[in-house]
Amino acid sequence: MVAGGIVILIFTIVFLVLGGAGFFFAPKGPNRGLVQTMSILTAFCMWIFWLCTFMSQMNPLIAPIIKTEDIAKN
């Protein structure tokens, strides 16, 4: 279970770097604040989507159902 936490931490740092890069490297101009906000929100949305997908695979709600006939064949 610790391995899952390490992966979450690594990818959280990756998405923080992406959001920070978008914030600091936004082009200068009248819409700089808008571009910075969009960059941060895009990184956050990608991170939250990845986190939901990753966590749903850690503990799936639906498991395969094994029929007793299949067990008896082996």
C-alpha cells in the first residue's frame, strides 16, 4: 500500500511542476492573468482526473465473479 502512496506523491509533484511552469512561463500581455489561471486549472483538472482513475484501480468496486462450474473444471 505504501507503493501507491509514493506513486501518488510523485505524480502530484509532476502536476505541480506543470502548473507552476504554466504560471511562470505565461506570455506577457493583457490576458496574462487569464492564461496563468487556465494553466493552473488545467493542471489541477488533469491531476484530479488521474487521481480518481488511479484510486479506482487500487480498490475496484466491481470484482470478477467466478462461477462454481469453472472452479470444478480445474
